[in-house]
Amino acid sequence: MIQIGDQSYALNDPAVLLVLAGGVLALLFLILLVVAVRAAGRSARMAEPLAQQIGMLGQRVETLSQGQQQLAGGLTHVSEAQAASQANMLQLMERRLGQVSEKMNENLQGSARRTAQSLGELQQRLQAIDKAQENITKLSGDVLSLQDILSNKQTRGAFGEIQLRDIVGKALPSDSYQWQATLSNGKRADCLIYLPNPPGPIVIDSKFPLEAYEALVNAETQEQLNRASTLMRQSVRGHIKAISEKYILDGETADGALMFLPSEAVYAELHARFPELVREGFAARVWIVSPTTCMATLNTMRAILKDARMREQAGAIRRELGLLFADVERLGTRVENLDRHFGQAAKDISEIKISADKAGRRARRLDNFDFEELAPDPEDAPVLRLEHPKGG
């Protein structure tokens, strides 16, 4: 509440508020006016150095303008130099591009030739690969055929016998062995080699325990391995027993026989895992051989056969040597006779030459015979002179 004279005014009266606001505004205006006047005075005092600065700024602007003109001239010169440089650069680039293009053409042509050559070589290699593929296909068929052969016992036996024939045929002379020879007990051996006594003829029989070997190789568990090992032992023992009973005969064959295994793998497996079977074969006088060891054994047999044949021919050689010695003696006698004949002939020729000389001299005297007096030949008898008869 405001008390002015007799009047009282409430502060929340709008008229009072309006009057108060107007008063405040007037006061503020008056204060601002005073501040502005003071500021104008200060501005006037401060304007003098500002005017000087503005003048200096104008001079600098003028100097900057002159520098700008000089800069414009320099820029024009630089622009012209840059244009000339760009022209030279363009020409150089054109030449370089031409050289690069020419070189690229040469490289492309060379690359094209090399590519064509590589394609030709690749074609040849592809042809070789196709041919190899054909060979592989054929070989696969042959392998399948071999599997078919080995899957049958009869054909497997024939396969082993064919391999044995090839080895024996290369190692021994053809008259030293016989195929499918029948012994006195009626048993037929695959091959009988006629060795001299001792040891005498020896039998080679081909065996191939393929089922047992395949079971042994394909075994995945210990139980399968045990069954396969048992099957291998039974099979090999059966072959050893059969060969020992059939092909070792006292007084007819050697005191032993050979069991031929046509597989180096089976032979190696037998010696690696079943050495007791090899020892059983030795005890039964059945020696187990593979293609390699069979060839070595046959080479030893060939040496034995050669030595035996040389001993068989020793008598004939001595007989021929005796006949040769007699011929040499007769030749010596005949040479002596011929030498005597040559000596007599030389003597006769010398005497004939003397007689011929005499006959020649006589012929010359007869040719010169006229009414001349013949001179006597001292080697001849005196010449009788003819006398004319008296009164004649």
C-alpha cells in the first residue's frame, strides 16, 4: 500500500503498476541517455587513432592493389609458362603413349604367340592325359579281370602256374624240367626239375593262400585278426603237409620239395608274422619260395646242372683229346716224309738243271756247226776227228 497525500494506492492496482512501470522506463531512458553521451565523448576521443589507422589501412590497401597487379602479371607469365609446359608435357606424353602402345602391341602379339603355343602344348598334354586315361581304364579292366581270376581257386592256381612257368623257362634249359609230371604214386606235380643224384629230381608246386591273406589284411578288430591268423596257419600247414606227402618219394625224387608262392606280399607276411610256419616247412623238407627267391634257387640249380653235364662230357672230352693227339702224331710223320720228298725233289731239280745246261751248250754248238773246227768241251769225252781216206 502506498500513501501519497490523502490518497492511498494498492500495489496490486493495475493503474499503480502501470504508473510505476512508466516511471521505471523513464528512469532507465535517462540513465541510457547519460551513458550514451559519455560513450559519444569517449568515441570521439577514440576515433582519432581509428581514423589514422583507417588512413594507414587505405595506404596498405593501395599497396596491396599494386602488389595484386604485379601478382596478376606474374600469374599471367606463370600461366603462359604452364601452358607451354603442358603442351610439351602433352607432346611427351603422346610420344610415350605411342611407344607404350607399340610395346604393348608387341607384347600382346608375343603373348598371343605364347598363348597359342601354350594352348598347343596344353592340347598335346590333354591328348596325352586322354591316352593315359584310356590306359588307366584298360588297366582297371585288367585289374578287374585279375580280381576275377584270383577270386576262383582253379584260375588262381593257373595264374600261379603261369608265373612259375615264366620263371623256370628263363632260368633253366628246356630239357632239364617237365611240366605236370606224373610220379610213381600217381600224383601230378606242377614242375619236376631233373637234378643229378644227389639230390635227384625235385618238385616245385604252386600254392596261393589268397583267402587267408585277404582276411588277414582286411581285419579291423582283434577278433577278426585272430580268425585270419588261424585261417592262414591252417592253410599253409595244409599245403606243407600235402607237398611233403605227395612229392617227396624215397629213391624217386629229391629229399625235399619247393612250395612256390606267386606273391611277394604273401611271402613277406608269412615270414613277418608266421615264422613258425617257415620252420615247420623246413622240418617237413618243404622250402617256401617267392618269385624272387625262386629265381635265385633256380640259378643255383642251373649251376649244378652245368657242372653235372660237364662231368658227363669229361669222358668224351678225354677220348676226343686222345684222337687229337694221334692225329697230331700222324701229321708230324707226314710232315717229315714231305720234308724228305722236298729234299729229294730239290736234289733232282739241281741235277736236271745241270743236264739242261749241258744240253743247251750242245744245242748251241750244233747251231754253230759249219766247217769250223769244234772246240772240245772239257766236260765231255774227246771228240773223234774224221780223217779223209787215202787216195780219195
